[in-house]
Amino acid sequence: MPDMTLMTALAYLITGAVLGPIFGSALKGGGFGLFGNLCMGILGACAGGWVATVGNIVTDNDLLNNLLAAAAGVMIFSMLMGIVKRS
């Protein structure tokens, strides 16, 4: 597994913290509250970035593509959590 730089880790944290509450509030029922949506966003951003890096879709020093991968991770994770919450 490639080493993560500090800039990449901060990008994941900030992307998740910003987009988590946005996508969480878009879920039916309002998501999981502010703290839950923050955690969901950060987990989704880290998962999306990790999958993209391990899958050689992005390199660790490519900040823009890491941000896009993190945003995609937040969206996918939010949708999955919305499905789990409904069932």
C-alpha cells in the first residue's frame, strides 16, 4: 500500500467533513445528525481515496484527482448508508 502524504490525509478529512453533512442531509429522513454525517463523510472520503489509490486510478501526489475520488467515496458511502438506514 502506498504511503499517504499529510496533504492527502488533510484533503480526505476536509472533503469528508464538508460533503458528509451535505450528502447526509440529502438522505431521506435527514441522515444521521451532524456528528454522524461528519463521521460518515470522513469514512467515505477515506474509503474512496484508498480504493482509488490502491486501484492505481490516482497517485498519492495528485491532489485534484484525490479530491474527486474522496467526493465519489462520500457519495457512494452516503447512498449505501441511506439504504441501510431505510431497511
